[in-house]
Amino acid sequence: MPIKSSIFRIPGFGIALTVLAVMSLAGCGDGPAIDARPQSISFGAAPVPDIDDTTATVSATASSGLPVSYSSITPTVCSVNSSTGVATGKASGTCTIAANQSGNTQYAPAPQVSQNFIFRFSHTITFDAAPILSLYDMATVSATDSSGLSVSYSSTTPAACSVNSGTGLVLALSTGDCTIAADAGALQATQTITVSAPPSPKTAPGVPTGVTASAGNTSNTVSVSIGATTSGGSPITGYTVVSNPAGIAATGFSSPITVTCPAACTGYAFSVRAANAIGNSAPSALTDVITNYKVFETFYEPDTQPNNSIFIGSFKIDSTTNTVSNLHGILSEAMTGGANGYPNDTMTWLSLNNQLSAVYDPTLGGWLVTAFLLNSTNTLSGGDGWSPGTGSGLYYGFPGPNPGNAYAMIFVNTANPVAALTQAQINKLAYADCAPGGMMGGVCMTGTTEAGYGTVGTMSGYPVSQTITKQ
């Protein structure tokens, strides 16, 4: 390959520049020559994500000035955008990011370099024991995030199985490994289930198990879910839901199945049977209609503004038996707050985890349900030791030792829990706080109305609102 040397002079400069022009001989090459200059890659300072940070950015540069591409060497811990260097944490651990530069006609590929840093998450995802699956069976996987984040599901083996993203209900589509991923925030965990061959000869489906029922998203409906069904070796062709007492029925192919009641669904339990080409299963055990709700209750406190007494809680309604259970939540202590009201408050909050009273009021058409701080109703002096408006707000056993109890009372219309309350129903809401942050000498903070209990609260507090929503 001959080299032709040319000399150029730049006006104003007393130096000569020698330019080497590389010229190929005709017939002695098929393309341009590559000047394979070496290059290297260097990373900047490694990021230090805080606990529960889901992203971090790495930055690397090539000595050639050419763009760098990134990849994750630890894909179970983190992924990375190949061009921006933004890494996303999937699990706690060391994230290793590689940087590459493939070179061009002037530069040879750079040696790969990598950088380590640590993602730290305070939460973990844990699967329950894997279900047993044969071909065409349905079963439910269940994963829990330790920090309480909601978990969503997906199948990483869609040819082998599908899964409902919200419920974790898996359908086995072929034999072999079925892998289900559970995601909570940026964290992911997986569970692999081996789908076995179906039994022979084929049979009718097994009895559906794990059947649950809850209030539907529209009035006078119930949502019935199936947790598992063995197929008998033949695909499930449908499900039938029947009520007890009889009179309500619905059909569907997949879970959940919506059942419409001719009137209120209160008082009914439900069972399910499955069908395939061979026949029908026996009906499942009857299940009550049980629904989870959240409640937010506010008592206006004129003397502690901008802070009010607030109860935030949750509970269950069994519409089959028309009962309310497991009311629990937190109650704010308005006198402990600073200059900022809820939700940016600095109030002390009490945990009320003991539902010790549920009384049906036929005049109001619902239940007055009360959760207590202690596993005792002993709260206020006089009468039964806790009823709203009693004992002039003095603590139970005054002037003896104060047990330090507290409670909040809500109203639940089981026929339509999310309906707005009437003023008469609001008037019967109440709370009492005899814990240290609610005391004025021997007097507890309370919240009542004259219309409901013949007196307003001890600091003139009274109920103004309650909102119930379905979880």
C-alpha cells in the first residue's frame, strides 16, 4: 500500500504540517482501510441509591468520544437503559452494569468495563407454597410484599400458562414449566410450577375450591371468584353459580363471575360447579359474601384548629349474615398537633384494634360499630363505662387510676355501605380519647352531638362526616 506524503503551509504560521494520505492500490482491497486506534472506557463515581430508591444513573465515557452502551450483568437485581445509563432496581443486592464501545473505522472496540453499586429495598416479595397443576387445571398463586405494596402477576411462560394479573389465578395451557412473576414497585420475584400430564381416562372436573364472594362494583351484584379447579384432563367449558336460598344463578367461563340479584343480595350464600366435555362437578361449599371496606371519619374541633379528631380504619361486612367485623384503625389526638392540619399534621395517632361493640339501630337502618384502644370497653365514668355522652367526659374509675382507653364509633348501612350518611346517622357518630394525649386533668376529649347524645364533646367537638369506600 503506497503512502503519499503532502506538505501544507498554514498562512501566518512558520510550521509545516505533513499529511499522510492513505491510498489503496487498485485491485488490492475491497473497502476502506481501518485505522484501529485503541480506546478505553472509564466510569464516573458509582451512584449510592438511598434505601428504597428504585433508580440510579451510571455514567461512562470512552476516550474516543464515541457513545457508550450499557447492559446489566445482574438482570435479577437490576436492568439498565442501554443509552441513558438509568438503572432500575428489581431486588436488593449488588447491581453490576457493563459499559461497551464497539468502535468504528477509526477506533478498535474498547475493552468492556463494569461498575458495581447496591440497591437496597426495605421490602421483599414472598410466595406462598406453589400449587399443584395438571394440564388445563386452574389454581391460585399468592405473593405478599413485606411493605404492603400491592402485587401484580404476569406469566413469563405464556405458552405454558396464563395468569390473572390481579388475583393470581393461573390456567395451565401445556405441560412443562410455568413461571409466574410477582411485581411490587420495582421489585420482582418469580415462582415456577411444573405442569404435569392430565389423568387418564378423562373425568368431569373436580369440585371448585377457594371460592369467595364479595359485593360487586354496582348495586345488587356479587362477584364470585374461584381459587382452583382440577380439570379432569379436559378443558373447563364454564362455571355455574347458584345461591342459597335458591333463586339466583349465573354462568361464566372465567373467574370472577358477576351475579346479579333481583333485589338486595343480603342474606344469600353462593356455591359454584364446573363443567367440561365429560360432565359437571359437584357444587363447592357455600361461601358467604364478605367484603372489605375503608372508613374515614372526621370530628370538628373548634379549639384545636387546624387539627381535628380523625378516625381512619377498615372493616368487613358479611352480607350473608348481615354482620360487621374486624373494625380497626387509627384515631388522631387533636391536642397534640402543630400548625399543620391533616394530612401534613404532627398529631399523635392511637391504634384502635379491638372491635368490642356492634349494635343494630333499626331507626337508623344500620350498625353502630366501635373499636377500642384497649381490649376493654372501660373508657368513661358512669353507666356502662363507655357509652357516648356519659360521665361528664371523666375517665373510667375517676378519681382512681385512668385505664387510658379510647374508642371511635362508626355507622354502617350493610344494605348500601357506600351511601352518603343522613344527618341523623352522622349525629350518632362518636369518639372518646382518655389516653394521655387526650386528657385535660380528669376529663377526656370526646366528640358527640346534642341531637345524638344530649351533649357536644368536652371541647365542643362534634362529628361532621364519614365516608366508606370499598377496598
